[in-house]
Amino acid sequence: MANKPVEFPIFTKLDNNMVREYLLKLNQYLNNFSEFTGITNIIIHEDTLLEIFDRIEKRRIYFHIFYNGCKMGELNEGALMCFWIIKLCPFTCQNIPPDILNAKIALFLLDLFDNPKI
């Protein structure tokens, strides 16, 4: 079992399939958000989203390493996504302050993750 930093591989850039998976999920959620709230023309800052996806995957690895192979559940993943959306504000829209818009999106997503049948 590894316990020294040099024994762990360096985290690399996410592969295109993983990024595509995240984007597909998020796109579905954003479409639901737009239908529910009527807020359209949301601008997505891709670099920030990629940073969010990267941080979530690093946390997934953290769970595996420090919790003896434990897998991060969907609710944990959703909560992390919401945290980073609020923190990094990857979405903007004209006439809505970015912090308010991102908080609304995060709350909407958290509700979806908590109640997947909605």
C-alpha cells in the first residue's frame, strides 16, 4: 500500500470521453434548469467547467485512496459539482449577477441529484 507522495502517479488531464460524459450530463441539467426557470442564453465558460470536472475527479481519487477503495456516490459528486459551481461561477447571463445565477443553478442541480425522479 502506497503512503509516500512519490509512490502515487501524477494526476493527468482528463480524457475526452470523460469530459464528454460530464458535458452531456450537465447539458441535460441546464436544459431542465432553463425550462424550469425561463432563464435562457446562459453563457458557459468551458475552461472553468473543465477545472470543475478536474477537481471532481481528483476528489474521486481521494475517496479511493484515503477511504480504502470507497467509491464516491452520485450525491457526493452532485454536491461537489454544486460547490464548485458556486465557488468558480462558470455560468453567466445578461442582466443576472453571476453569483446569483450560479447559486440558482447549483440549488437546482442539488435538488435534481437529491430527487432524481423530478
